[in-house]
Amino acid sequence: MNAGSDSLPVVAVRRVGAMTLFLLQVLARIGPAFTRPGLIVRQIYNAGARSLVIIMLSGMFVGMVLGLLGFDVFQRFGSEDYVGVLAALGNLKVLGPVLTALLFAGRAGTALTSEIGLMKSTEQLTAMQMMAVDPVRYVVVPRFLGGFISMPLLAATFTAVALYGAQLIGVQQMGVDAGAYWSQTQNAVDLRDVWEGVVKSLVFGIAVSLVAVYEGYHSEPTPEGVGLATTRTVVISSVLVLLLNYLLTAAFLTTH
Amino acid sequence: MCYRVGGRTIFDGLDITARRGRITAFMGPSGTGKTTLLRLITGQTQAERGSVQVFGNEVSTLSTRELFAMRRRMGMLFQNGALLTDLDVYENVAFPLRAHADLPEPLVRQLVLTKLHAVGLRGASRLMPAELSGGMARRVALARAIVMDPDILIYDEPFVGLDPISMGVICRLIKDMNEALGITSIVVSHDVQELASIAHDSFLLSGGRVVASGTPEELNRSELPEVRQFMGGLADGPVAFHYPASNYREELLGGEGEAR
């Protein structure tokens, strides 16, 4: 069958189906993968720790922009104290998880795809199969888990740094009263808002990690194939994160 | 056995037996499906018709578990070594042991160092794959392939891209493994001279079938044009020098548009 002649919806449905089956394969091997925790820890380091700098830098700038923007808007109504509320709710519920997922797809997702794709093109995955070792269990599952565990931790870091950045601008630079700033924030933010961000980052962690390992594992074993797979990881992950963000936001609003 | 892929026949009525304890060579020009034959033997792909038997079992009927059990009795040396790039030499050789045998670390160490010593690379145990030359990578891969003491050892183009010294080393190792350990060896290559020096039985494949078989000496004496072309390294013959194309003169004189 020539996939190139199929329409976009058919290709999309087929890919979603294939990814779902792949996810089931991965989930079925998660238990045995924990017998080698060292592999998972190494992937948490690769996907999580190595993404920390870009996540913290981005969080700082996003928080600072929110501080500036919030101050500019709220001062027109004499309510500068609410800058903290905007920064906290915006980051906790949307910007933290979404921007972290997008950055994570670009930094760690592409690394996962190209690493697995190169392992495939250099016959390392075939060599494992020839040694009677399941490459999904040894290569894919630890990387999937590394991404899944790292994502919420990175999103939390992003949000914390962004809140600091907003405070830096709102309180330190623009002179909003620190007591009013933090008390308004504390009053407005509910545990439910935090929970929304956590759920989103968990879901995005699954989505981005799955796309990354799937694309790498199913890439054409050529330099061009690995390059295309890496590009697909960024494109599909980004669209998927934004789509899931909309669906989850709507779901949380309706259950409010 | 017959095998087709994408409407193209790779093997048509292929009948080959690799005998226990011997070195069997599959030779043939590039693109004749030598590597595909190895994929069929190891159960990575299945024949369209016919039978592929290893250890007396029909490979196509094996479950995944049985296939993995069969592969544990086999070792395979890949063209480029296929070493795991995130592990050093020692860990690469130890990989099958750690995956399949719950052995105490001192025993793993002893086995790994023994195999590395056999291929002359005990001193390179802590190097990463990126630090190895092509010949060294292939020797490490050979150590990994024999660490589980397989009954069959398969070599996929073991001489490609090697300098004469490395080629000689690999040749000697293939022979040593066969003689010292009694391992049945299957070697796929198109390096005639190297294979002639080590193979007990040779099969020359071309056009999806065996065009000649026997000892390397018998192949050298053959009068068949396919065999003479391959063994003599002749540029033209049954395997044409030119890829099929339209008339040269007409294409040259027919203008640029047609040529494209």
C-alpha cells in the first residue's frame, strides 16, 4: 500500500492507531523494565537534568514578560496587586506545562528520536534481537519512562522559576507591594489549579515521550530517514500538546 | 526455498545445507541477497515458499519465545560490528550474559576477559566503540558473538572495509573459532581470496539460485561463465557492466530533453 497516496486524515488515523498499539507494547514491558532501574535513571538524567538549563532560562523570561504585561494592564485599573495572580494562574494551568512540553519536544524529544533512529540504522536494534534481547524493553521503555518522569518535574521547575521572574519584575522593578502581591496570589490560587498543571504535564509527558520513541523506532534506517523522523517528532509533538491542552482545559472547566 | 519482496524474486528454488562443525561460505555479487539469506536463517524474515530449518526446527513456525531460544544458540557478527554505542567494550561483550544469565560479577568478568583475550583486545576493555578502528570493532563484536558459546556463528560481510592486516586477523579468528570451539560457521562475503583460505564448503549465488557449489578449489576450476566472472573478478560477463538502458547512440543524439 502506498501511504503517499492516502489522504491526510487516513494517514493520521493510521498513525494514531500504530502509536496506540506501540504504547500498549511499551506499557506491557514497564514492569520488567524496573528490574534495571539504572537504565531509567540514566534516561531521566539525559531527558530531564540535561534540559534543566533551557527550561529554567525560558521560565525566567516567560515570568518576566508576564510581570511586565500584567503590570501594564492592571495599572490601568489600579489593580497592580493582581500581577501575581496572572503569573501564577497562567503558569500553573497553561504556560508551565505547555511551554515545558514544547521545549521538551525540541530538546529531549529530538534527542530520543535521533538516538533510537541511529541505533536502528547502525543495526544495534537488530543486533539486540539477534542476542535474543527485546529492544523495546531495553531501549524504548527506559527512554519513555525517563521522559514521562522528567516532564512533570521540568514543568514544576519552569513554573517556579517563572513565578520568581514575574515577582522580580512586578515587585522588585515596578514596586508592587510584596505583601499585597503574594496575598492576592495565595487567595486566587486553588489546589485544583496546581492539580490541573500536574495532570497536563503528566499527559504531555506521555504524549511527547511516546511520539519521540515511536518515531525513532519506526524511522527509516538511513540518514535522511532519521532526519525526517526527528522533524516529525517536533511537529507531531507540538500539535499534539496544543490539542491536548485545549481538550484538558475544556475538561477542567466543565468539571469545575 | 523461494523468497520474494515487493514483487521482485530474490531466491527461487534455493537449496542449501550448512554442515555442522564446518565453515560454509555464501558468495555472490552485490545485490544477490546474501544478507537476506542470513535474515531468513535467523528468522528476521520468512520465506514465501519452502523451508528454512535450523537445529532441525522449521524457523517460520517458531513462536517469538522459541525464536529467541534459538538465537541464544547463535552468534552473529554484523557488517559494521553493531556495537551498542552507549556501552564500553567490556559492557558490550558482557551484554548477552547480563541479559540472559544471572551470573555473579566475578564470573562475568572472567568470561568477558577470556573472550576479549581470544580476539586480542583484553587491553581495550574500557574503550568506547567510537574509539575503536573498524577492525577492532569487528573483533569486539566477535567476542560478544561467542560469549554465550553459540553452536552456530554467522558472519555478515566480515571483511568489508578492512585493511589487509585486519582482514588477516578476522580470517584467522574465524578459522580459530571453528577449529578450537567446533562452532558451525556461516560466512557471507564477496571476498574470494579470504573465503578460499578458510571455507570448507562454498556456494556461489547469482540470480536467486546457487550457480555453483563445492570447495573453493572446485569453484576455481569451474568453467561456468558466472563462476569464472566472479572468481576472476571480471568487469563484464553474465553480470553485465552496464545497468539496462536505452540505446546509447540514440540517447546521445536524441537531445537533452529525452536524456532526462
